[in-house]
Amino acid sequence: MKKWQISAPLGLILVALIFVLGTLCSVYQLVSAGKEINRNALWLNTNNGGIDESFYLQINGVRQYIRVRGRDLSNPLLLDLHGGPGGAFTPLSHRLLLPLTEYFTVVEWDQRGAGRSIADNQAASVTDYATMVEDAVAVMEHVTQRFGQSKLVLVGHSWGSMLGLGVVAKRPDLVSAYVGVGQALGWQSGFEGSRRQMMVLAEEQGDIDTFNALEALSQWPDADQGMAHIQAIQQYVPRFAGSIYALRDPTDDFRTHLTLDAVLSPDTSIGELLSFITNSEPSLATRQLIRDLYHYEIEYPQHYVFSVPMFIFQGEHDLQTPTHLVKNWFEQVESPHKEYVAFQHSAHFVINEEPGKYLYSLLSKVRPMALQPVTASQSMD
């Protein structure tokens, strides 16, 4: 009787496959356990007047994802506009936004082309700044009507703050207070300001290679090549700790706890995580929006004169939305109440770098505006 024999090379391959499969299974189990731990830690009690719901709305022809969380529905509504464009906050919000749910009913929205609101080609083809403003207003109208509140606090992060300015200008009647976090202003002027500021820092530090590389990017290409040009500028931001200032090694932002938050998020399945990793290119809707924003610049009076309280939460070391440009603009802003809150130990991600000050500033400065009438005043810290 003939016996089966496995050749040495084949045996090694089988052992290697078993090892790889075992490792993958172990990683899967660890990630699943971490997700379950984080899910169990979300102690929000929805049986005692709270809410934790997610649903889809059909907005301007696109199915868009909404999540609402809060401990007490009598708290003011807060709509969080994520950055990007295309940078849905869903994988990170379980930790970063959870403290806010004690004092606000927090509304998260994956904008068209982002996160769980990836649009089809037909809908994406009409994506532009004006459409994004209309989408945001539709979300605001829905949640204010549903929860019986006439207004909400509007918070915009990075690109979301650029969107926020348009929303406040269009529907101030729905906004009790606006907060720009890492306030984005004009498109080319903003990135050009970032490039020039990094050139100054590179020269001060004697980094001739970086200085020369940034100097070579002085000419802006056509809109079709705009994204590549922006990425060429932005790649140098971590070198000067202009994105996340608190890291010991600012160039190694991949290994921050934000990455671990995303991997272990109870709100993102392993399948969604893998899809995000394997489909890292911006969606068609996002690419269309970026092309439309290529010539976007702030204008007077639309982006200088407001009828709602205006707050800026700005990292002093921010090079993505350069702080000196934000300060110059905000000094000219007119509103019934305006206040600039400087985050001394942050760059672009103040909610991550100084979460205590972020929460305190929202509670002590912004939340009262949602609870009582506003009197004219201003403050620049």
C-alpha cells in the first residue's frame, strides 16, 4: 500500500500557511474583543431619557447616514460637521465625542461621498459647495423638527468649518452658536499660506531640502491637478508638527491612538475597516467637491458679517489651516458675540490634543448661548 508523502518545500509552505491563518485568527479575535469592550463601555442609558440612534435620510437624491446620541433630550442639539472633504468621523467619535453627549444631543452626519454616505455616480456628479450647504441645512431642519428645538449649535472641523460658514450665512435662524475648529478659509490662499509658513520654518531650521521643495510648488496647476498639488504641500506639515503637535515624533502620526481608536471602534465593523483600508482613494463625490472648491475664497460680507455668536477654537501650532490667517480674518468678523479660544498645546486636532479644554470651552462659552439670548460682546484670548 502506497503512503502519502509531503515534500519538504510543500511542508514548509503548509506550516507557513497554518501560521499565517493562526495569526490572522488571533488578530481577528483580539480586534473583536476590543470592539466589544469599547461597545460595553458606552454606558449611555437610552432607557432613562437618552438616545443612541442611527438612520439614513434621503437628502437631495443621496442616502446619507445620521447618528444621534445624548443622555438627556432636553439638552441643546449640536451638529458636528466633519472635515476632509471626505473625512467621516464615525470611526473616532465613540471616544472623542462621547463626553459631549452628557451636555448636548450630538448629531453626527457622514457627508455625501464620505463614510456610510458614499454616493452613486449620478448623485456625485452634482456635488459642489452649494449642494453641501443644502445637505447640511436639510440635516439641521430634520433634527430640529424631530427633537422640537428651534436652533442648534453648529461645530465645523477643518473642511467642515469652511462648510459651516456657508451654512451660517444661509440659515442663521437655525443656529444658536457657531464654532469653527481649525477654521478653514479660502482654498488656494489657505494652502498657499501653509506652504509659505513652512518655508519660513524650514529656513529658520536650516532645512534647505524642504525649503527648496516647497519653493518649487509656488505655481498652482489646473484644477484637475489641484489635489496632487495640495498633497505635495501637505506632506511636509508633520515635519513641523503642524498637524498633531503633541506627538513626540510628529512625523509618525500613523501610530497615534487615533489609529487604534479607528481599529477598535464599536461603530465600525471589521468589514468596513477593511473596505476603508483597501479603498483609500477619495470617492467620486469628494473628488467633484474638491474640484469645485479649487477657486473657493471667502468674500465680504458673506463670510465676515454674521448674525449668530461666532467662536473659533484654534491650535496655536496649526499649519493645515494656518493660525495667523485665521486670526487676521476673525479680527474683521462682525457678529453679536465673537470669541477666539487659543489652544496653546495643539495644532490642527484640538479635540484630540486638548480634549479637556475643548469640552470646558464648549460648556462654559458655547452652551450658554444655546440656553439664553445673546448680548453683543467679543473676546480675543
